[in-house]
Amino acid sequence: MPYLEVLWFPGRSDDQKKQLVKEITNSFVKITGCKPSAVQIVFKEITEENSAASGSLLK
């Protein structure tokens, strides 16, 4: 059973999440051949205070 985590900053709408879930699920099913019912996705919102890029903290 595939379990996928999406880590991102807060601010996405429910509509954006719904669209992304469909796209991720469809792509995963197409590439791996698993059933759509097996794909599980969880969104985790992270903070800029706990993130870094290019060797520097974001905030």
C-alpha cells in the first residue's frame, strides 16, 4: 500500500489539495499499476522557521 507524504508551507486551498490528490493518485496508478484505493496521501504543513534552502534558514 503506497503511503505518500506531501510536505509544504501552509496556505493551499481545499480545491488545490483535491486537484493534487487526483493528479498524484492518477500518476502513481499509471506508473506502478496499483489500485487507486491503495494510494494514501497525507499533507503535512511545515513552517519556515524549521526549513532551510541553499545553506540558509528561510526565516
